[in-house]
Amino acid sequence: MKNKPRLVAPSVLSANFLRLEDELNELISARADFIHFDIMDGVNVPNISFGFPVLEAINAFGKFPIDVHFMIQSPLSYLEQVISYAAVENVSIPIEHFDFQACMNLVTPSRVSFGAVLNPETPISSLSPYLEQIDRVLLMSVKPGFGGQKFIEDTYQKIEALKSLLDSISKKIHIQIDGGVDTAIARKLFDLQVDSVVCGSSLFKSNSYYMFIREMKNPE
């Protein structure tokens, strides 16, 4: 476990869109592992982010794997196009979504990994019927929809409950945490054997992306 990779995924929702290519190049130099891309429609969550033109541009940039988190009313309508992009490696859907099973059935036969998103109020037990099909679990540690929120402390207990559930199966499932993660919280999460963390405003407001990600990945 000591040498387990500590993966950091900057959320482009918090990037400076006026200089997005420069931001991406800085993240490469800072040794970010992949890009987290939140798609919001103002219906499923109370915010609107971006759609295919921006995703296509980041895909064409071609230097980062892309991790897509759908927060829209009809993800099934867009999944085929999203998973066709070469840079898209992961797609995650809220487990409460009425289309969750259909989305999972579409993605799992593809080369793209499929993730179940659990919002803060969603119990870990809701994962039980899907453990054999999903590749990852994304635990939201804030209310979905907006950046800059405070990390919900109950997430630590939820991680332990998730690990206990995953111990019951032989399949390896990636654990990702998203929301309110700074350098100190990231180190705690990695100590709990979380696989990856999403970071947004805390990273993009820092003085040095390189130093910020280095502090996240390297325990004291």
C-alpha cells in the first residue's frame, strides 16, 4: 500500500477560461494526473457549466486523460458522444439518477470505465446491487453544483464504510473524492487509501500549481 499512486484530478470548472490552454499546460508541468470535467445543465444541479465545445477542445489538446462527471437531466442522450472522445477515460453518473442502470449498461462494454456518484446524503448501501458492474465510486464531499464549498467531515466515515463494503468482493474499485479538498485533506484521504482526489478552487487559487499538487501527493 505504501507505493500506491496518489492521483490528483484538477476540476476545470475552477480554471480561468480566458487562458484555458495555458492552465492545462501549467497542470501538466505541475504533474496533475487527469482532468475532471463537470457537465451541469442547471436542472439536475443549480448551476450550468459547459458542454461539447469545451470537451472537444480539451480532447483535441490531447495531453490529459479526461474524467467526466455528469450532473444533467438526460446523460443517456449524450453518453455515446462523450465516450467516443479518445481522451475520455472515465464517466461517472449519480447513482440516484433514473437512467443510472441504462447509462451503466451503455458504458461498461466500452473501453471507458464507469463510476457511480454518491452525493453526501446517499448511503453506501445503495451501491450493493451494482458492485460487480461499476469500476469506480465517486464520493461527493460537498453538495454538487458549485465550487468553493467546505469539505463535509462525515466523508471520512463514509470512506471507511465504503471500504468495508468493497472488502466483500474481489473486484478492485477505484475510490475518488470530490469537493472542498485542500492539501491537508488530500493527505488524510490518501492515508485512508483513496485512489484519487478532485481539486478545484483551492488549487486554482494557489500561488503554485506544482507546489500545491506536490503537497497533496507527498505525505509529511
